[in-house]
Amino acid sequence: MTFKLDDVYRDPRRIAVTAHRGFSGRYPENTLPAFLAAVELGVDLLEFDLRGTKDGVPIVLHDATFERTADQPGTPADYTAEEIVTFEASYWWGSHEAGRKLAEPALPGTRIPTFDQLLDAVGDETGLNIQVYDTAPPILAEICRLYRAYDLYERGYLTINTYEEGCRVREIDPNIELCILDRQGRMDLAALDRLHAFGCRYIQPLRRDVTPGFCTAARARGLRTNAFFGNTDEANRELIAMGIQGILTDYPDILMATLASP
């Protein structure tokens, strides 16, 4: 049976585990080894980032350049997808905030996947938080086409920076689930009201946004809160105690251990 996000959030006591850029604390971020390790671990969702190549192919990459993770000059728009698949993609090791760049690739042969390669590799039993950084019209249209082709309507959502970008997605396909990051880091009740009015069901507050009152207000509006981020048992417990519904983490193994212990 295909994964459904509604099944994860139906139980108000359940904490959704989202692997940020895959199992990125212990594998190269945004690569197939990181995503497959997270799926094998049993996470609820995979979070990953999309940018577009010179020839209009969505690839999985967080940064605007390849320098940090692939030790290459330039941006995705400077290369075709065929060129990019030759890059080594494991020069960064560790979490997004405390990792380090290596002199040599950690896992030689690890590549930057395209959006469809990722979808084919991970199967249909895991949810998807799809962060869209490149919203140029041809790239956004291709991302929405693949969302539709892989029937991600009940399984995933696009995370977009602005309401303007969200409106552009709605023009292409009004049935695509959206998470809008507007006012992330300074989310107040007015921000929650606007997200609710726009039709969002998923929100991604920063840790500093999260309070017991925030979580109560979000639940009252039918908003599913996934906090960015918790990488330690202590941070996870603080977020859970405040009533969060989900946590993004580079270390899903630590979060799952937190959830399994009293």
C-alpha cells in the first residue's frame, strides 16, 4: 500500500520523523545512500532540496553551488544533468550545521541524483518533504509534472519560500500540497492564520518559533507542525514537550531512540 501522510498525522500523539536531506548526519547529504539508509531505518518522511540544471532537469542539491558538497565550481544552471552526474558528491561529512568539508570524497562514486532517480530509488512507502529552491518557470513546471506523474498527492508536499511562488504552483496544479516558509523564524498567530487561509496543512517553524502556545494554536487551525530541527536527544525532548507534531533531523536514529525511550 502506498504511503499516505494522513496516516502519520492522524494520531495526535505520534511524532513524525523527517530525515533532513536523508540520513545526512551519517551519510553524504542529499544522496541516494543517505535516502536509502533513512528508508531502511523506517523514517516517516524524507526531506530534500531541488534545483534545476542547464537543460531543465530537477536535481537534488541544497546549496546554490556545488563547492561544498561536490568540490566543483559553478551552479546547476551552468551544467547539463549529464555533466553533473560525473561529480563526486560526498565531500561534506556530518550534519548540516556541524559537519566539515573533506579533502577527498568520503564515498567515491556517490552522485547527485535527479528528482526522478530519487523517486525511483526510494519507492512509495515513505513521505516526502520536497524543498523547491529553483522556481524558474520551466523547472517549476517540470517538478510539478513529476509530482503528478509519480502521484505524490497523498504522499508528499512542496516546500516553497513565498506565497507568490505558492500561487505559481497553484496555477500549474491546484491539488499539490504546499508548505510555505514565509515568516519562518518569526511565526506568530497572524502567520498561522495566513497559512491556514492559504490552504496549507503543513508548516515548518524554526526551533525558536516553537512554544506550547504556538503548537496549540497550530493544532487548532489544523496545521501540521514539523520543526527544523532537532539533532540531539535534548533538543528532541524539548520540542516534543512543547507539543510539536514532527521534527526534521540529520540524525533520525537519535530521534527514533528518543521516541522509543521514556
